[in-house]
Amino acid sequence: MPTEKDDRSPVALELRDVSADQRMFSPSVARNSAPILAALKRVLPTHGAVLEIGCGTGEHAVCFAGGMPNLTWQPSDPDADARTSTSSWIKFAGLTNVLAPLDIDVCSGRWGVEQTGRFDAIVSINMIHIAPWAASLGLFAGAGRLLRTGGLLVLYGPFMRDGAHNAPSNAAFDAALKEKNPSWGLRDIADLEQVGGATGLKLRETIDMPTNNMLLVFSTRSA
Ligand SMILES: C[S@@+](CC[C@H](N)C(=O)[O-])C[C@H]1O[C@@H](n2cnc3c(N)ncnc32)[C@H](O)[C@@H]1O
């Protein structure tokens, strides 16, 4: 299985520590937060509402909300421990622009936020390869339903391109994921573009990130 040196281990496997107030600490988040924040600052609007899918420990949520104070950050995760940690991180950080985490499983047809108005962006980090393909389909379907015109779906993680891995370490990681669960594995950008096409989302930009990860920016049609 992936080791701690990877940037992509399932949250439950890589956690080192839980503080007395239930904050969980992820070594990979400590490494990747700064480069992801820098990329998000460039691609996200300065104002608006962002929904984070699969927020894990909640460290990203407070880092990004702190770094982009004019955004309202809505974290979510179907895992109860992740939501507890995220709530504790929000309290610890004392930020007013992060909302309490929601229980959203992208595979469900409704996410429970349909009534709150459309989001300017949906961000999901290191989620779709550690979940069945149905999660990718559900994520894009939800983004198609819930993003405003011109809104962004931003994905971070390791990806394949036209059936090929971009590094031997990603090939090994893919094999390890599939060994753990055959329905997991790195997703191909071409497959994601196809799903995006069916849900009204077009790939606008791919950004190379440290340790052979990428940030993919999809957007709905502009007005
Ligand atoms: C590897 S962790 C990444 C967590 C965090 N984004 C990070 O980068 O540290 C994957 C997260 O996706 C969540 N997840 C898995 N399946 C999901 C689904 N169907 N819908 C939404 N989130 C899901 C898990 O609960 C977990 O917190």
C-alpha cells in the first residue's frame, strides 16, 4: 500500500496524530497545502462560494479559507471522523469564512445543498482515485447541477494521460490502489474530459504540480 512518502495516501492510512480536540494531521497535506493554495489563488475567483468534496482532516479547508478570505469555504466529507476533525480545525483556526462540514457522498443523487444556491467552484483533492469510478461520475454530475454559469470544478491528484502514467511512482501507486480495491485507481484525463462533456464541463487548464501531481480545471459554459 502507499507509504507515507507518497502525496496521495488514503487519509486513514497516513494520519500520524490526533490532538486532544480531535484535529487530525496529515503529513501529505502539510507538504501539498502551499503549492495547492498558490495554484488555487490563481484559478479561483477572489469572491464567492466554494464547495470542497472529500475534505479529509480539514487542514486544507482552513489553509485555503485563511489564504483566500473573501471566499466562503464549504467543506464536506462522508466520513464522520473527517467531519469531526474538520470542525475542530475550523474552531482552532477561528476563521469566519469556513462553514461547518457537510456529509456529502458524491455517489448520491442529491447532495443536500441544492437549495443553497449555486457554487462558484467545487474543489476535490486526492479523492477520485481512492474511490470507485462511480465517484467520478457523481462528482461531475453534481458539478453540472450545482455550479453557476462559468463555475469551476478543480481536481488535484495524480492522473493518467491517454492511458499512460507520467511517472513510475504513479504507476506503482496505481497498482497498489487496485490491489487494495480493484475499483480504485488513477483516472485518465481523457475519460474525465468525456464525463465532463456529458455534464456540461470542459477542461480549461492542466497545471503540473510537485511530485507528479496535477491540478485540473474544468468549467461550465460561460454566460
Ligand atoms: C485520500 S482522502 C483525501 C482527503 C483530503 N482531500 C486530502 O487531500 O487530504 C479521500 C477523501 O475522500 C472522501 N471520499 C471517499 N469517497 C467519497 C465519496 N464518494 N464522496 C465524497 N467524498 C468521498 C474520503 O472520506 C476521504 O476523506
